[in-house]
Amino acid sequence: VVLAGFPGTRASMWQQAGRAGRAGQGALAVLVARDDPLDTYLVHHPEALFGRPVEATVLDPDNPYVLAPHLCAAASESPLTEADLDLFGPTAELVLPALEQRGLLRRRPAGWFWTRRDPASALADIRGTGGAPVRMCEADTGRLLGTVDAGSVHTQAHEGAVYLHQGRQFLVRSLDLEESVALVEPADTDYSTSAREVTDIAIVDPGRSRRWGPIEVRFGTVEVTNQVVSYLRKRLVSGEVIDETQLDLPPRHLRTRAVWWTVTPDAVAEAGVEIADLPGAAHAAEHASIGLLPLFATCDRWDIGGVSTALHPDTMLPTVFVYDGHPGGAGFAERGFAAAEQWLRATRDAIAACECDAGCPSCVQSPKCGNGNNPLDKAGAVRLLDRVLAESVPDETVPDEDAVESPALAATG
């Protein structure tokens, strides 16, 4: 078996490797690393693969975005009673009034009843995309080519985007967000498209904290505002930017959970990072930490996002955020908080071990960066993380063995 890059989790790697050598036969599995911070780290630290069990799967049963459709589905099968609420946790009592107000459930003496004719199961999005997928239709024939999930529409299906379907190129002619449909036409281009985004993040609830001297690590609730403002056309072979086209797309808002760390100005100075270099150092550390979080949580880098700033208005300090890309959170950021020392140390080691001079896709460059991977300061990121970890305290729990604190639960399997 040849694995073209680490599949994202140890569980997936062993599952793929196990496709050969069944029935007691010999087998060989080869992992070919990609230009990715996580792959780079694993090449230099193979014990992270072979010396640890498979990841614990995390979920947050109290997430109202997850709980609400499940309450509706349960009520559609049998009226929900007061006694049933204990099965769904304390958040259920807070979610039910909102479901009544929306007309989805109606309360009667016997309990809460489902009010619609259509099945309640349709409310549950098993892919966790946070909305209806957009249909990609051929403009001339109306033929349905495929779908793009709601979370990726603004970056992958905007007007002018190059859309690939079964190896063929199509150009997005128009995008109708209200009807969830994009019209495309066949194209033969020598370029790809890359969306540019502007992201702001506000702290809603600072939640829990860990302090390492002048460094504070927190886990709490945030509001993320993201807007795709333009897209770049890049030549396929060289990656050269041809031009940039402005877009007029609405901002998207996401209430989710995040882990973030702050560092005082004195600690920045002790790290030897100049004020002018701080944005690039924090940005590089953010990218690498996003790439390494899947080592500690069952997620992909596309399941999470990040924001870094030299001065955040809520903390009034240099701050690096990593947040769950799902409404209400998915437990990934909480795993990062629980394993903060291991996670950030692995991030630091992955950057330092890369043999490039100024940063590359194997360490601090990200394929999903909305700022075109600028600015980035690889050396500054290592110095900054060295200072962050200088007074760090070992994690109290081992992420692959113990459950993180409520409300998220961990299930090993």
C-alpha cells in the first residue's frame, strides 16, 4: 500500500495500511509525505505514529446546533416528555423554547410534538457543513455536475472561479446564494483561481484559561466574521499571479469555540521578535498550529480556521486564535486547549525541523490562507513559540486516552 500523504489521522492511516496483508499474508505500507506541516513533523518524529494509539473521537453533545435537530427527530418518532430530557443533557431545556418559537415543536400535556409533515431527520446535516449545498449546473444544458458544501461556496463557487469536475474545467458564470445554485460553462484555461478573505474574530465568552508565566492559553466562545473580497488568477505551471478581481459577497458569521493564546509585549521582546516582525511571526505560528492540531484531534486542517493579530481589541495583546469551523464548535479547539503544551511544542518542532530558509508549504505556508501567505516570518515563529513554551506546564491529560472536560466528550474507537 502506498499512502500519498498522511491521511489526517492515525486511525485512517492504519485502516488504509490494513488493506494489504490480510489473511495473515505479509505486506508493506509506504507513506510518502506531502508538503504539509503535519507530514513534515511525522517524518522527523515517527514515534508520533508508531508509539501512540489511535485518536479519540471528540463531540460536543451540548452544541445547540447539533442538539436541536436531534430533539426534533426524537419528537417526530415519539413525543418528548420531561423524563426524556435527562437523556439529552441540561442544554435540552434551553433549546426547546427556541424550537417551539420556530414552530417546529408544540408542547402538549403529553410532551413536545413534531409539527411538520416533512421528516425531522432532514434538519440534521450529517456532513456538518452548516447549510444547504450549492448545486453546480451546466448553464447550457441544466445538467447537474455536482455540489459544493455551504461552507466552501464563497471560496470555490464564486463568479469567475475555476471548477473542476471529473478532470474537466468549468468556469462559474453566476452564483445564486438564495436558490443555492451556480451556473458553470466548459472552459480550457491555463490558470487556477484562489479566493482572498478578510476574517475578524471577537471573543464572546473567555471561558477557561491556563497560564504559563506571561503566556495565557484560553478556550471559549468566539464570533467569527469572514468575507471573501476578491480572487486571484494564477498560472497553473508557475503559480504566477495574473490578476486580482474584486467580489461583492456578503459576510458570513460563525458562532463557534476557539482556543487562543496571548503573549505580553515584554515576552515578545524577550523572544527577540521585533515589533515590525510580530505579525509575520504570529501568522506563521498560526498556520503551523492549524496544520498540527489534527495530530491531537480527529479533524482535518479544513475543519478548523485561525486568526492572528499583533494587537487584538479584546485581549489588547498579540493573540493567535484557532477555531472550530462548525457552528457551536465540534470539540477540536477544546482538544487543542487540553493538549496545549504538546500541541504547541509539536508546532514549534515542525517549523524548526523544516530545511527551507524562509518558509514553505511544509512548515508555515497554508493552502487555505486568505491573505496569500503574507506576511510570514518562519524564524520569528520559532523564537516566539520558544518563549511561549519557556514556562509551559505539562498537560494534565493525555489527549488520546482521557476525555477532555465537559461539554465535549471523547470516545475512543
